[in-house]
Amino acid sequence: MAANRPRPPSSARWPGIVSRTIALGLAGALGPAGCGGSPDADDLRVYFSESTSRAYEIGPSDAHLDQLDERVSFGSIIDVLATPGGYFVADGLDPRIVLLDPGLDPVRVVGKEGEGPGEYGLPRLLARADDRILVLDGGNGRVTYLTLEGDFVGSQRFPGLANDIAAHPELGLLVAGDAFPDHYLVRASEQAHTAFGPIPSELVVDYEDEFRLPEDLVAVTPDGLIHVIDGDRLALVSYRPDGDLVSIVFLPREMRAREVKQNEEAVEALGGRDRVVSSPVVMTLTPLDDGRLLAGTSAVTADGLVTKGLVLDLERLEAIPLVFRADRDRQWARGARVDIDRLDRAVLNPMWTASLETAPVQLVDRDR
């Protein structure tokens, strides 16, 4: 099988994977960047259907944490994770994790720059698994585990370059990256690193000698299934814990056509594929308590709505858009990073700032 992700030379050293950070900036400035191919109208494929009758709408902001707040000043905000008690925030320039309450008031600061236990090189991604918080530390090539209160529990190293992480109750740590070119994931443990999630033959992409940073994403739903967003093919690929393939469902045709076009425009504006090594369409994959998944994107629809993601329902094959209200400033909305808290709250990080806002989210009927 052809490897679909060429590896960098052995001498190349990447300070973790910067693709997600790059992608968020690109999406805000120029629209989402993305997939290495054009939409395929093959009728044998199964697609999600994008809802035109309903949408999750992000309302006006109701809480703010300013970049220069005297209680806590962020160097940068790389990721935000909603928890039952508030929010975890990863600061990249001043490597640490900041805990905030639901009103964005600072509660605790944990960690500092370094290589020791509880220290970080580049804390660039946060995930939650039951009562544990996972911190992907790209600078040190490991995942750090914290309690919901922020206490250090332990850490686990992983091979290769990592783009996303999740924890499974049976399989342990799952890392989406390039450790095994014919598989989406690696199971990382102290004993061994093993491949998981073989890439279906119909989804393999051969970039020949072109180097691309990994763009796949992983999430685990409450039923124990493991889901991967194939960043090249824009498909949700699902596996059972024993590794058996459950389904391949492609993201909606309308979304693929819209966002791939904006992707190519963004990449060309930045100098083309020779200069842009990573520019994913789907930037986050978040499991929801009801078994659905939120695929985070950023685009503008034909009717001018700014979309920030799709809520994917595998049972109904429905994709409900997450959108800003029409009265939001479009440029601001396109650039804002959005993280969701149980689909009734959103935490927003305006582009090129280290400030945060929260806003309500509600399911609304659409006029078309």
C-alpha cells in the first residue's frame, strides 16, 4: 500500500505539530485551508447531509477575559477545553495551563516551561477523557495527564509527529500522526507503540515526495467507537476497539465544494503548496455527550453565514451547521476560534488576540 504521508528527513525537527495553529490563522484570515483533492461525486459513497432547516446559532458574548487582565495575562492562546467546572486554556508563548471558571475568572495556573514532570515545551492541544485532562506537549513529544482540578498525574511519550490525541477506556492513548504511514493512529504505551486504524485502500493518497504535515483527527464517543477525520479525503472513518472498520461517511457534498474552493484560494494567496505544508479544512473533532461529533471548520456560506463547524449524527447521517448570528461582524466571526461546551455554550478566542469570550448556543430553525 502506498504511504499517504511522506515523512520528513531524519534531520528535520518540528517543535510538535504546528498545523492546527497555522490552520486556525489561515482560516481566520482567508477562509479554511484544506484538502488535497476535489470533491468526488461517486454515487457509491455515503455522505452526511447538511441540514438546511436547523442550525446551532452562537449568540452575543456575555462574558469576557481581556488579554491584559491583571489577574492573568496570556502570552498566546493555543487551545481551550470546556470541562464541567469551567475551562482549561493552553498558553503557548508562556508554556502553562490556566484554569478558568464558567465566568472566565482565573482559578489556577499549573505548569511552567521545562522538561520535567508537569512542565511543558509547547502545550498545543487539550482533550478530556472522563476525569482526566490530556495535554499534547509538542515541544517535549509527550502527553501529560492532569486531574479535573489541574493536578499532575503522569505523562506518556509517543512516536512521530502528532496532530491529535484521544484516550480510550480499553485501548489507552491514541495519537493521530505519522508514526505508521498505513494507519491513522498509534496506540502509545510504556510497553510498546502499536498501529491502529488501517487506512482503507480507497482513501489512500500518494503525495509522492511531497512532505505534508499530518492533518487527521481522532475522537472517542461514549459507545467506545473510535472516529477519525481523514484530512485528505474529508471523511469520517469509524472503528471498533478490536480494529474492525465500522463505516466511512464523507462530509456533505455542499460543504466539501464550498470549503475546498476557499481552501485553494487561501493556499494560493499564501504562495501555493510549495509554501504551505499544512492547511486542513477540518481543524478539530470533538465528541459530544450524546454520541454525536463536532467537526470544527471555518467558512462563509452562499447566503453569507459564517459557519464554524458541523454537528455530525452517524445514525441520521445529518450534519447540523454551527453558525454565528447574521448580525455578527463577518471578518471577526471568520477569524474567531470556537470551542463548544455541551452545545449550549461556546468559548471564543478572537483571531490574533489572547483574549476570551463566552456566548450562548441554541438550536434554531433556519429560513431556507
